[in-house]
Amino acid sequence: MPVETVIELVTDAVQVALLISAPMLLTALIVGILISLFQSVTQIQEMTLTFIPKILATFLALILTLPWMIQTLMDYFNRLFFAIPAILR
């Protein structure tokens, strides 16, 4: 198997992984920034205040984007599966 093929496969896998994880990570980032701003404005320095909203927002983002994530993974694996004959040459 040529090195270029391996690099292409790894690059595609990393891109799909980043694409799938982006909605949850961005949601946690935005909620974390908003909670930090709220804590700065109100001077409430409670550590547990950051965890519950982030967990709930991330879970909500997961529920809302799960069909898209599954479809993206299925498309990737279909491309990979049908490319097997070309890869093995």
C-alpha cells in the first residue's frame, strides 16, 4: 500500500472525527465562555456552576446533531468500504 494512500486515509479519518465532534465541542466552549462571563459579572466563583450547564448543553447538542453525525459516519464508511478494491491494488 503506497504511503500516499495511507496518508489520505488517515487525513480523511481525522477530518471526519473533527467534523463529528465539532458541534459538541463548540457548544461546550460557548456555554463555558457565557458561564465565565456570568461568574465574572456577578462575582460568583462556584466551580460546580460551570459543569451542569456545560453537560446539559453538550447533551442537547448531541441529541440534536446525532442523526447528522450518524449519516456522516455512514457516508465515510461507505466511501471507505467501496474504496477497498482500489486501495488493495
